[in-house]
Amino acid sequence: MHVTAATGIIFWFRRDLRLHDQVALVAAAQRAEQQGRWLLPVFIHDRAESAPTRWGFTRMAPHRRTWLTSAVDALAAQLRVLGSDLVQLRGNSVDTLVQLVRTLGHPWLVCEEIAAPEEQAVVAALLASGVNVQTIWQSSLVALEELPFDPQAVPDTFTTFRHALEREHVQATRPLPPIKRLAPLPSHALLNAITVGHEERGGADHVLASEPWPDDARSAFPLGSSGFDGGEQGALQHLQQYCQRRLPDSYKSTRNGLIGVDYSSKWSPWLATGALSARQAWAAIQAFEAEHGANESTYWLWFELLWRDHFRWLHFKHGKKLYRARGLGEAPVPSHDPDHFARWCRGETGQPFIDAGMRELAATGYLSNRMRQNVASYLIHDLGCDWRAGAAWFESQLLDYDVYSNQGNWLYLSGRGTDPRQGRRFNPDKQAQDYDADGSYRALWARAT
């Protein structure tokens, strides 16, 4: 169905489910307001994310879907407060957006840029279908134009990258303030037209029923408990309490912890959905430093956010090469043992430290950075499995799955990425002695539930 009317702007939310530091949405809103046009916020629940992987499991398990859905629902509520709304559609992103654009009279589609092959292919397919698309980069700590080099010439090793930024005194980009006003929605006639031919549409109504919040008191990231809801307000409240309790002062000394909420910043699940921007997180730490002073721990938070940036710029430089079986080098295609992999996923390898980590991941959708390195190393170097299978399992399970960091870290540990040491094997017995000397973590996760 085609409706003739003054066209407007569709803003497609992807992994930027917030109103603060929203470079792309601000650009879309300004364009709509200047031209006297409507603005329609949209989110697509893409069926591809529920499809089975080549490894035999769904791309998005219940924990991660619940977390994402809570962020989407919270965003919809925020938009309604501004007199707007969030149209939620379900289906293939390309087909759904092409149909939506045709229904609404061929408006421009604006969205954030995601520099990963699958996400870029979606935009390319939209362009090939005649959709006018404007993508805007916004997910990095440092803006693209503030880099001291072209992103396609980023140093491959993190240390060289970090030194280059610090030598040039590159600072994080200041976050934009929260959006307070948006252009009006399309007319009721246009909104009603969206229901024709689409699989499902939701505004105030949910498109997908949320999975129940998991209830596991052992979790280091207790979804659904006070302070751990998925929306932007939850993210900002968590950031505020983290600083108010002066936890940034101890980050470096506690970051390798395994049990409890406070051993690390726990920003990553909100960063992954975009409910929190990296720039907003760092601005809070800068304010903390101004009040309490900078130290090695606050610097280490900067250090970790730069790692996140580095994996993003590596995608600009290497693109699809990061997704090859041999990675960036010429190593042979990795071997794979389906039985070993299945036992690893279930936490039944027989190695108590590794099994504890895999049980925590399956039960909660979260795992400490220290344990992520250990379980990934064990799968690759001890069980002789394909690193891509492990990366796919993490994509399915992790609340804080981020396409850039997930791919970069698995390549790094496999020796097929940019690690100058060409692979890192962690000795699980030594790691258990160093980080779980009293066995409390292994005892905590000795059983699955």
C-alpha cells in the first residue's frame, strides 16, 4: 500500500537504544525539523537473530533476548514521554525496511553505522533496493574525525594504537546531552498503513513476549534486580552509583575478580545495546577524577574503553578478513571436535575451573573477563575446537555481546588476529590457583542450577 503525503525521516534504532549522546538521532531530528517533516523511530526484531547457527544453536538465547527486549521497551517508553513512539516490527531487516519505506512514500532512512560485514551488507541491500540511507558513526569513545590516522591505517597492535593516541593527546569525544524534543510522528493514516502487509507491528504493545527474568542469586550481573534493568535510565543509574560508591578507585585491583557485582564496572551489557554510550561512561569518570583525583584504576578504565575502540577500528581496516577461518594470517583452517565443543558448552569438560565458568555463562548470560579468556583458551588450545564455534556461542549467550569485541577477542586468543604473541594459552590449573585459590568460585558453580 502506498500513501501519498509529505515524506519524513525514518530513524532506525540498531545498537544505540538511548537518547543521550545520540549523534545519529540528533542529525535525523534536526533534518526533520528543518524541513518540517515527520520523524518515525523504528526498531526491527530481526528473525535472523533467532535463526539456528551452523553450530546447532540459536544466535540469541533467552537471557540475551530478554536483556535486549527490556532495553527496547524502555526506549519506547522514553520516546512516548517526548510525544513520539517506537514502531517495532518483526521480520527480515531488509525486506521489512524496504516495505516500510515504500509504504511511507520513500522517506530517507537514517541509522547508526556499524562497521561489521553482516551489518554493512544489510545497508548495502537497502541501497540496492532503492532506499535512501544515511549512516552515521557514533559508537566509539573517540570520534572518527579525531583519530590521528585514517581508521583503515589503524595500528594492528593495541599498544601501538594506544601510544599513538596518547602521544597526540587525543581525548574522548564529549557526549551530547539527552534529546528533549523530537519532530512529530507521521499522520494516523500513515501509521495505520504500516500495519498493512507487515508481519507484526507494535507501539505501546510488545512485539515479542519477554522471557522471564532469570533468578539466580549467584549471578555477577543479576538481571531484573534493583539497578539491573536494561534501559537507558538503568544504565545511567548504575553509572552514577558506581561513581558515588568510589568504585573507580579500585577497578584495577578488583577487575580480575570472579564473584559478585562490584569487581568490575559492569558497564558492558548496557554498552552492548547502546543504552549507555562509551563517551557518557568516560565523562562520568572524568567528573569523578575532577572530584577525587585520577589514579591508576581510573586510567585503566580508559585503557579498557580504548581496547573497545581498537576492535572497532580494526573492522574498518580488515573487514571480512576478521571473519575468515584463518583470520588475518595464513594459518590452516582450524580443526573442530563437535563432541568436545558440546561438552564445553554444557560445562562438562571435566576441568572444574572451566566448567564453572561455562555453567555461569549458561545460567546467567554473563561471565567475567578473566573467565572469558580462560574458557576461550581452553576450547581452542586444549580441546582443539574451531574458534568460530566459540565466538558463535558467546554471541548467543552473552548479555553484552558486541560484534567488534567478540570477534576481535576470539581472534586474538586463537593467534589469528593482531596479537604479537600469536596465540595465548591459559593454564587453567595455574589460573585457578591465581584467581580462585580457595575454590569458592568452583564451589559456587559446581552445579548448573
